[in-house]
Amino acid sequence: MQNTDSLFDVSNEIVVITGVSGQLGAEYARAFLERGSVVVGLDLKPSAFSETLHASFPERFDFMVADVTSGASLRSALAELKAEWGVPSVLVNNAAIDSPPSAPLEECGPFESYPEASWDKVLDVNLKGTHLCCQIFGGAMAKQGRGSIINIASIYGVVSPDQSLYEYRRARGEIFFKPVAYAVSKSGLLNLTRYLAVYWAKRKVRVNTLTIAGVFNNQEQAFLDGYCGRIPVGRMAKAEEYCGAVLFLSSNASQYMTGANLVIDGGWTAI
Ligand SMILES: NC(=O)c1ccc[n+]([C@@H]2O[C@H](COP(=O)([O-])OP(=O)(O)OC[C@H]3O[C@@H](n4cnc5c(N)ncnc54)[C@H](O)[C@@H]3O)[C@@H](O)[C@H]2O)c1
């Protein structure tokens, strides 16, 4: 599947992907690996996804345990990866946390009682974690004078979560509101991206946000009915449908693009 078009060629890239043990991180890793890149995946622990990548691409996929909220952990991953592979040229800031449907009651309760600790935890991973990865891996790229950083955001960082989508849960007696911290953390990435795009423009490190919409992952039917009814294309995304945008933002095809927000959302924010 190697691309012979130099516009989209990523075969010489050394790619760092955070949250590689998750659904989308593993999908991005596979897209790069199939096109000849070296991929260093970071996460708190390996998963079936990352084990499969390792089995399929033992020569070019490396998994490292790293916590994006810890500068020390990221600096040690950078030292190890520089010794093994060289300075990274692409960074995909994909690690994040959100409140799962099974989150404790108070975390998905009314805004007025949203716990301070949950706010701190989500902002720590999603915003500070991305900031630290940019500082540490992006800093090395800037020193080298080449790189592309992709910050993965969400439609809920551009517009508010649509609380009416969760009405079916409230109708059956649950207290459920999509919490505030995830949305705020994702919108914070938009200006982190712009700040760094300007700051590193002359050092030839491009920084862009990729804003994506919900991915199908066997959600319950009542949720799917509401979500698919709300989105113009009428369906959730497939995990692999964001890979084209990630490859585009990593390659020469987007060489004049920095500080931008590429929105791939099936039309969600067009309404
Ligand atoms: N899946 C969706 O529907 C959707 C929609 C919009 C945006 N996104 C964004 O896409 C990205 C990936 O989503 P996903 O669905 O694959 O999520 P996921 O939960 O499957 O994967 C996220 C990964 O990040 C890792 N992680 C969490 N905290 C970490 C830390 N402190 N250090 C290192 N790694 C850590 C987790 O262990 C996990 O493997 C996230 O940024 C998410 O906000 C996802």
C-alpha cells in the first residue's frame, strides 16, 4: 500500500502517536505503518490493538509506556526513541479521556455539581498532556527544523454537546448530562494549535487541529437513533475514516497549512 506520490509520502517519517492503545490511535498507527513510517506508540499500557500492531509490524512499531500528564515520563520516552529511531517528525496528540457512559453519577450529573476533581483530571490529560507532548516532542522537532503536529479535537470542542441526544437516558430515570470538562479541554486545543503554529512557523514545525465526530463503537440503539438523526450524513464515522486526514496533515500535501482546524464531521457543525 506504499504511496508513490511524493505529495502524500510518509515512508520516511518517524511518527509518535499518543493513546495508541485506543481505538483511533491504533487505526492511525496502522495507516502510517502500512505506508512505510516508523511508529512509536505511547500509552499507559499496551492493549490488544497495540499488540496486534507489534505482531504485524515488528520492525517499525515500537510501544513505550508513557503518561502524557508527566513531563518526566515523556522526556524519558523521547530519550529512548531518539536513541532507537532518531528525532520524531510527526506527533499525533490523540490520548484523551472522556466520561464513559458508565461514569459515576456525580460526573454526569448537572453542571452545577460537576466535581472539581473530574475537571482537574480531564484537563490534566486532554489539555496539559497535549501541551507537554508539544513541548517535549515538538521542541525536539523545532530544534531539528522539521515536523508536523496534529492535535486531535472533537466537534464538542467547536460547538456545545447537544444535551437533547441524552434525553432518552433522562426519560428512563437516569441523571445524565454530557459533562463540561471534555468539551472545554478540546476547545482549548484550538488555540494551543494556533499559538504553536505561529511560534514555530519559522522553525518549520507545522501545527494543526483535526476535529472529528463520533465513531461507531456498538453504542446503544437509543443513542444511535438520536445521533444519526442529528448528523447530516445519517451515520457515525468508521474508525478508519479519519486516517486520510491524519496522513494529509503529516505529509507534503499540507505543507502550506498551519494553525488550521480541519473538521471531518459528517456535516455535524454545518448545521
Ligand atoms: N471515539 C470517538 O467517537 C471520538 C470522537 C471525537 C473525538 N475523539 C478523540 O479521538 C481521540 C481518540 O479517541 P478514542 O475513541 O480512540 O479513545 P480511547 O479511549 O479508545 O483511547 C484513548 C487512549 O488514550 C490513553 N490515555 C488516557 N490517558 C492517558 C495518559 N495520561 N497518558 C497516555 N495515554 C493515555 C488511553 O489509555 C487510551 O488507550 C481522543 O482524543 C478523543 O477525544 C474520539
